[in-house]
Amino acid sequence: MPPSSPSPQLSPRGPSGAVVKATLRVRAEPGRRAASAAAAMGVPGLTGFVGERGSFFAELRVRDTKLVIDGSSLYYHLFFASAADFRRGGDYGPFAAAADDFFAVLRSCAVAAFVVLDGGRGAADRKLGTLRERAAERLRVAHGLSRGEGGRALPLLARHVFVQALRRAAVPFVQCWAEADREVAALANRWGCPVLSLDSDFFIFPLAGGYLPLSAFHWRDVRTERSGRYIPARRFEAESFCRHFGRLRSSALPLFAVVSGNDYVDAAAFEGFFGRVRLPGKHGRARGLLGWLAGFAGPEEAADAVLKHVGGRRRDAVRELLRQALRDYAPSDVNLEEFFAEGRYRCEEAEALGLPPWLLGALARGELAPLVANVLTLRSTFLHVQVEDMRRPSAHSAALPIRRVLYGLLLLHAAPGADARREARSGTLPAVCEFDRVQKSIKKTFVQAASLPAPFGDDGFSLDELVEVPMSHRQLLLLETLGVKMSLLESVPAHLQLPVAVTCYWTHCSEPKVNLHHLKALLLMIVAGELHRITNEPDPTVLRPEDNRIAFNEFLKWKEEKLQNKDFDLDAAHGFCQWQCCLEMGLYLNQLLCSPLPEPDLARLYSGTLVHGLYQELKSTPSVENLFSSSPKMTEFYQVLLNVVISTVSPDFFQKKTEAKSESCKKKKASKKTKAVRCAVSETQRLRDVNRFASLSVDD
């Protein structure tokens, strides 16, 4: 009979820690793909090694318990399980639906879920090398997908969609200041409940309620018995694992993880040592190391023995490396129970930076992205690679001016540090190091923050006081950054004003230039999402539900017939990637300004398969523009959106030009020279015309 579900009562036992990851560990396993990210987190090869022996696990019926969930693992797992396409920028609807279903199942089994998300990189930035390797691997996979090869890639807005799903399902969640691993373990041990994850680091330390791998958590196979509903799962048994290797103590497992290599330590540092303990056969290195560790009374004695096999010149450096890495498995002093009970998130490292309390609270509640923490603490950020045209500048180039305004808000009046004092003396604007794609490599570029207008510029409001700036001023800064006026958006429903403003911005800034098919496909997709919303949440006082139902059913029939076209247009993909980049940074800026515009429902807003299908249809069958003709209101709504965007460009913006061939060649040569500037020059001129910002040049 499977063991009973763990008690939800609080436990006096202390916490331990591990490392929660959401992407592939490339350095230790260079042959693995980023597509396997959810299954390759933590100690390389450990999940496969442990999973080969069923005796290391116990069957469990999960019900009537608290459950601490590693959010990074979960959203990777749910997206990859729900996605059918990885080339077209993400189908967020099925992903959000899977998240909704997941938490509904937990609730039906009386499981109280608490989700813990990773935050920024932390002030020490010890994983920088690993993160660069992961970014390079994601780029390799994205490039393969752009050429029709296999692979899986997480789309740009997946994390945002997941956070919105958590809010919609009223699931308690927290975004940690940095890595969530130690805080996940500490909370689970405080409550004596299980941890749900795909991170093999959770095999390493003792958990009062055990570790449940997501791969063996059968939430779609809920069963019922007389005592109620339950989810079949498997719980890792650390004691059985240690007994298998004789006298191996669980306290030695962190040393095993560190020497094997994790996100902070390259296993190559111990290659000479492994030559002495490796056993032949599959997983020979892990089996040999665990058997060797079983011969020591404690981890300190074993660590000294490891160091004896390291060359004298490197011994001190490796000793320090071991000391720091083992500290990563020590208990966290952050009390997440206090956050979930009272809403207070206290982190010594974060508070020591002197950041505004309102900003720290917003980060913990997931109202600001980890990028904000990274820019404030490290002046550095990674820009997520998409399936785009690798011959062109990065799709993130289109959103460069938005990022510069974001950096200006964060850094121009932030807490003074050494960098800020040096910049004040020299009169220069602060710069942020961006890691982004340059052709088929990940490179860093230093991007200078924008000089902001009053009341945000010199002698204006500080970051501490940003929430006190009148809403009208904050909204004006957002809209001027996007190059639109509020009067232009008054005919647009409030929840779609931000994406429509972003679409106006994208139409101006996209390189190569947006064509009319791009724009119409995007707007038809937005209309389809709105039709889905009002069909499922009808408001008879505003719209005629019968017309909408008919139009929606016809749309579903059209999708079933027409979206079988598997053609992939890389130029169109690049343009839609740029739109997502602009939307992401528009969301970030809107969040930092305390949401002067409502945040759109991303799951209904963007569908990569749909927008690519609409684009292909518009090229061959322009009448698809009348897709929603059964609903006069939806037809009118589409026309409103189209008119709003077109009114921001010149009358001949979408007309094809027929210059002489020699003139065309000259323009092509000039274009090649300016592409590397990441559209900063043309965008600077546009922003000079519509707002009060200074020049948006980039320091490379």
C-alpha cells in the first residue's frame, strides 16, 4: 500500500538548500540541447542515474497537503507538454490553459500550492559564465529551428503568461531576490511538506516531506477512492539512496553535487581526481564518487581528501571554490512563511543595497521582472534569443529606445554607488551591459540610459519617489516613449491600449520595415483573442452575443481548415519576434511606472501559429481580412485598430516603391552600413519628433 500523504502541519525541522535551474547546464553536458532544459536542471546526469532504480522512490498519493512548487521547473514543464510548435513565437493560450488545469486539479485534491520563482542573478553574479553558455546554447537551438531542424525553445513571454495564470488562479506565489533554491527548501522544511520540481539538486539535501519529481507527478491521472481524490506520484527516498552505497551519509551529498559540477562549479576542476575514483560502465563517475564518499565519517574529511588530489598550485583556489559552493546548500535565512502570511519579504542582500521598499515589495510580488533587479545591482541583463533571422540584427534592437528609458528610470536617481559617483563626476549617463545575439554569437554591448524629461530627469523624482509621481505624468512618459498620444487610444478598449500603442511603435521601428500583411495579420490575431474573450465572458449590454458566437464558430472552422499550412516565412517571423520584444519592454516600462495602462491578457493576445497562418493567407487570399464579417461589432473593432495604427504613419508608408535599379542599389549599400547600429539612428530621430528625450546613442 502506498504511503500516506505527508502532513500539512508545520514542522520544527530546519531547512536545507539546493539550486533551482530553468535551462540547460551546457558546460558539463555540451551535447545536450536547451530543449531538454526542464529535465537537465541541477547536477548533470543525476536524474537519469537516480531514475534507473525504482527502489530509490516510494509511491505516494498526494492530497490534503501543502505543496511547495519550483515555479521555474513548472512553467518549463507545462509549456513543453502543451506546445505543438516551437518556431512561430509561442502559442500562449494552450500553455495558460494547461496551467489553469494544473492548479484546478491540485485544488480538487485539497492540495494547497505555493509557487516560488527565481529572481535576479544576485549581487555576486557567480553564475555569469554558466548563463552565457546557456544563452549560446539557446541561440544554437533557435538557429536550428529557424532552418527547419528539430528542437524546443521557450518563447519570449512564457514566464509572463505563467505569472498571469498564477494570479488568475489565485495561487500564492513569490519571486525571490535571486535563485529560489534555498528558499524553496527552507519553506518546505518549515511546513514539513513535499517539494515539486524537475531540479536534480533536490535529490541532494534532506527534505522533511520529500522531493516529488514533476516527471512522476501524474496530475492528469487523478484517481478517486472512498477517502477522496488524489494525484499518483513518486517520492524520492534519500535514505534508500544512501543505503545503496553502504555507509554513505546524507551530509556528504552536497560535496558529491559540487564535485560532480553544478551551476557554480565546473566539474573540469576535479578531472584529475575523477581519474582515481571513476568506475567502468554507465554512470561510472557518479557511482565511483558516491562509493568513495561512503568511506568517510563526514564531508569535511572527504573534502580534505579531494583537495589532496588537486595540484598544489591550484589547491587554495579549489579549496575556496569548494567552500563557497557548499555554502549554496546551506539553509536560507529568508522566511517565506512570513511572506505568505503577512506579505513581507525580507532578504538581507536586497535590503543592504538601499533600494526603495516599494520596489523590493513589487519584485517579491512578481509585479516587476527580474531584469529590474539585475539592472539595479549588476547593470547587466540577458536578452532572450528567439527563432528569428540570424542574418539580421537581433529582434531586440527594435525595443532599444524603450530599454534606454527603462534604464534611465532605474539608474539616474538610484542609490549612489561607485559607478554612480564616477558618472556624476564625469557628467556621463549610466550604461547597462546587454548580452544579446550578434549574428550567431552572444556578445555584450554597453547601452547608455536615456536622458529623461521633467519630472523624471535631472533634479526630478528619485526612484524612491516614483510611485508619488502623478499618474498623468507616468502615463505621458510611457506613451511618449511609444510615440503615441492618449487621444489616439481612446477608441480602443482599455485592456488593449498598451499592445495597440506598442504596435504603433513597432510599425515605426521594425527593421526591415513592417508591410501591410504583417500589420493586418497581427491585428486580426488581436481581434480573434478579443472575440474569444467576449464569447466566453459575454456582456449583452455592449455586444450582441449571437453575432459573436456565430463569428467565433466560423473562425474556429477556418482555423481547422486553413492552419494546416506548415510554410514558415523567416522574414515574417523576424518581424513578429520584434513585436514581442517591443511588447515585453513595453510591459516592463508600464510595470515600473506602476501600470498607467492596464496589462493585457497575454494568453489571448498572441498566438504564433495563428498570426503566421493569417500572414500566409493574406498573401494569397486578401479576403481573409473579412474573417469576422458575421459580427458587425468585431468587423468595426478590427477597422478601429487598423485606423489607429495607420494614422500614425505617412500615407505612402505601406506603398511599394519602384525606384530605378541604380537608386535601389545605393540604398541597399547604405542600409548595410546602418543595420549594425541596431536601428538606434532612425529611432532616435523618431523619438525626437514625438517626445522630449535626448539622443539615444549606444556605446559598444
